[in-house]
Amino acid sequence: MHNKKYHVQKKPFVVPTTDGKLIEEHFGNATDGNSDVSIAHMIAPPKWSEPFQTPEFDEFTYIIKGKKQFIIDDETIILEAGQSIKIEKNTRVQYSNPFDEDCEYLAICLPAFSMDLVNREEK
């Protein structure tokens, strides 16, 4: 009987990027077709940033190492290792790492991250 009630993820889906950022999705649309939640391990290189976006999902971020900057509406927030944040859906936000070291973090999106829901602005 192979009706396991768990799934160990040993081969996360590595999302192709052009900006030097490592994105390993452990669970979510790209990995296992789960649109309810996505969990990704990320490493943002120094001086990395992405455009503003207004996602249609709640996003939780937990900082493992380094620092990450969030611009939420017009407020700038910097989180350090061991800190976390929840940003509610339909909130305009920009993520960046303007610092001199890698930022390693976990991102959890409810419902799961998808390009259809992220609403990223043009640069």
C-alpha cells in the first residue's frame, strides 16, 4: 500500500531567472501543481531588486540570512535574519536587496505564486 500521507521534496523546481536570484520552489504551481500555497527558498544577490507589484496573494517572508528591503505603499521596511513579515494581498510592494551580502529567505504565498496573480509593473 503506497498511500503516503506525506511528501518529502528533494528536488525543488528551480525557477529560471535573469537577475542572479536563486528561486527554489518546494511546493506550488511549478513544482506539484498546488495552487493553494507556494513555499520557496530564495537567495537574492547584493544590489538585486525587482519592479513594484500588487499581488493577488498574501505573502509571508522569513529572513534566514542577510537583510531585505520592502517598500510597501510609501513606507520602507528593512528586515534582518530571524525576522518575518506578512504582506496582505492587493498591496503594492517592491522587494530588493540593496545591501552588500546575499539575502537568504523563505517566501510563502497564499494562494500560490503565479505570474497571472503577481501583477508586476513594467520597469
